[in-house]
Amino acid sequence: MTFPEETVGKGAPVPEAEQIQGAYPAIEDFEQRVRECAEVPAVFTLEDLTRAVSKQPLHKHTYRKLLAFFNEEHTTEEAEAFLEEVPEFAYAVQPAGRFLEVLERVGGIERLPEEASAETDEGAGAQEAFAHADEVDAEAVAEAVDGDGEEEISPSVSLVGAHWVITDLGREYVEASDPRVPLRSLIAEDPARQDGYLLVLRRCAEEPRTRADLESALKAYQKEMGSAAQVFPSVFLDKLERVGGLYWKEKWSITEEGREILAELTASATA
């Protein structure tokens, strides 16, 4: 559609509505594309999932264990009960429901279709209480999960009674993030500290240990070996915790993966 040359830029009258129809194909095409994109489900990558679960280091191993738990179908309530038994969850700074929301949002787990049966009054009451709990913790959770303020996650709408299962992407992450791999590398690639790592793992395998106990053991080992190098227990503990060999729950304890690697290295040393 064109206007007479003499009216352009001189306060030309606004055309009638019917004259505008089809006059701006670019805008109409854009609006159509927006509508089409809204109907296409988001596609997430392993990088997206890894980034989301690694924002808060304290939660990384909890996320992985929760993903592995969903290799079979489970409800929200079963997941909450499972997390209560996960040692690393003891010092999590977000509620169980937030772990589910994060994993669902980045494609690690999926919610299965709801059953046809109507929700009971008791279930509805529990849902209201659960939602309220999320609202109370929303600010602290956003800070813990999002860190830099990106990808803010809104409070849950309904998690009670939901059924969940791991996705192919979630399964890929569980396989790629096996803590036994970095734990082996940590011990094997640092010969100068290898015996120190094994000492810590052995003592924690016997029973949970205090920091003071481990510090004393490392100093005695240092004296026995005649090493002049300063040994900082925090270095051993921090690195073993980061790769999933140890966890803290009032005292330092060995993880299942740490116990496996300790047994593996002990067997190879005596072979």
C-alpha cells in the first residue's frame, strides 16, 4: 500500500482498518512464528542440565542421586522420603520440591499424566501446605539455585501426588557424572598426596570421623614418612568431598562410591 507522494511526512490521514489488512506481512509472519514456537516443547542439552545442577556445589551429588532414583517411576512423596536418607541432602539450602522443579525444568525428569481419580480433601490440604512452604523458601532457593540471577525458577504450582520418571537426558547425565571417575583421577593423578587421600578414606570407612581426628592422623603420617611438607587436612577433605568420596553429616563419612574406590585400590595394591 502506498500514499500519494505529497502526503508523505505531512500528517497524512490514518488509513481505514480494512486498508491495513495484509499491509504488514513481516509483522504478521513474525506473530505466526511466535505462535508456532510456543507450541514446540523446549529442547535441553546435557550442558543445560549439568549447569543447572552444578550452580550450588552442595546440591550436585543430591541431584545425581535423585535422578538415579527416578530410573523407576516414583511419586513426589516417595522422592521426599528418599532424599531424607541422602546424606548430602542434610545440608541442602532448598526444599525437596525445588530439586524436582529444577530437574523437570531442564529436562532431567518428566511428570507422568495424572490419574483420572479426583484428589481427596486430605491430598488437597497437603498440596496447599506444600505450596506455602515453597513460597516461604522462594527467596533463599532462588539465590542458592540461580546464583547469578539467570533462569529464575518460580514456585511450584502442584507437586503433591505427581508421578515422575527419568528422561533419556537425565540418564545420560547420571552416566556422564559418575563420581567414581573423578575420584579415581584425583587419587591417581596426585602421587604426592595419594597416600594421604587413602588414609582419610580408610579412617572414614571404619567410622565417621571428626576433623580433629583426621588432622591428627595426617600429622602422624607426615611425621612417620619424614616429610617436611606442610599437610593441610582441609585440602584432602575438600577435594574428596567435591568428587563425591566423602560427605559431612556431623562428622566426615565415606560415600558408597568412595568405599568402592578404596576397595578397588586396596585390591590392586595387594595383587
